[in-house]
Amino acid sequence: KAGVTQTPRYLIKTRGQQVTLSCSPISGHRSVSWYQQTPGQGLQFLFEYFSETQRNKGNFPGRFSGRQFSNSRSEMNVSTLELGDSALYLCASSLESGALGGNTIYFGEGSWLTVV
Amino acid sequence: EDQVTQSPEALRLQEGESSSLNCSYTVSGLRGLFWYRQDPGKGPEFLFTLYSAGEEKEKERLKATLTKKESFLHITAPKPEDSATYLCAVQGTKAAGNKLTFGGGTRVLVKP
């Protein structure tokens, strides 16, 4: 069974540019979440999509956006890149969203973004 | 707001030297407490989910336990391949969807 797939794995962008990252969840999973991981702040929640709707959003500026397609694949976009956006961006998938009993959440290998 | 604190930040062990990692949490209502293992340059690998106080789960040399305020990850007779960063996260009832709040992690180094 294929895991969560993220592309690209590594990329370098210049300040002011924009970037789009892609995530394919585990087959059958309908929830996709995005996280930013940096040495200083650790893992921070960006947003979650479920059935093509944004379910929840973290405390990030509007430059960070995302969407989900009908096949549950998701993309996140960062516009007007800043040096501080350099991070590992992780995608996580789960069968359902917000289940009272909790959901097992699986992460991809991440996309390493370096802004120069 | 949900909060998670992990201690210690780093742990150096000799092979075979058992130890415990702590995860203290504050959450309005707990839907689940998650443990992940993360190797350098890779994404977090799911280990356990605990749902209620008193619950315990085991996998190979790892055992996770949960109380109303904290969780412990016990590593029994660790091997060098257990070296990794261990992450704890909570999912609270006030957070919509699947949002996880993570602690800062514990970096574990097991020396042969």
C-alpha cells in the first residue's frame, strides 16, 4: 500500500517568488493536512482539507494557501516567499476528519524548501 | 489553546540502557495523544495513538502510557537503530478536524 507522496522533495526558490507543493494521500484517505517544520518552531499546523473544503487553519499569513481536488490530492501554495519560509513542509493524510475517537494520521517524507 | 511539552530535549543512552521520555500536555478535552518517530531528513513515522488515561500500547522495544496530564514513552533495552527524534502530539476536542499540536520532540541517541 503506497504511503503519502509529496513532490517535489527538494526545491530552492528566490525571495519574492511563489511555490506550489503537491501531496497525494494514502488511497481512500479523504483528509489532508499540511504542517511546517523548522528547527526553531518545530511542527506547526498550517491547514486541513476534507472533501475539498478547508476544515481548519493555523496561525499563518494569507500568503499560505491550499486546496484539495476531488481525488483528495492536495496542493499548498506560498506566495511572495520570504527567507523565513525555508522549512520542511509535511503533508499528512487520514481516513476521516474530526472523529471523536481520533484518527490515525500518516505523514509523507516532506518537501524541503530553501528560500535564498 | 492546546499545549505539549516534551522532556528531556535530548537523551544519550548506551545500548541496552532503558529509559523514559515524558510528554506533558494541556488540552480542553483529549481526543487522542499521538507518538511519532522522526529520522533526520524524513517525515514522522506513526507509532501509537492513546485515547484515555490508563491506556498502554507496545511495539517492539517501545511502550507508551497515558495519564490525565502526561504520557510516557518507555524504551526498553534500546538498540542503535532506535536513535531518532520522538515526537508527541495531541488532538483536542476544541480543535476542528484533525489538527495536531506537537511538542518540541526528544532527540534520542543510542550508542553501541
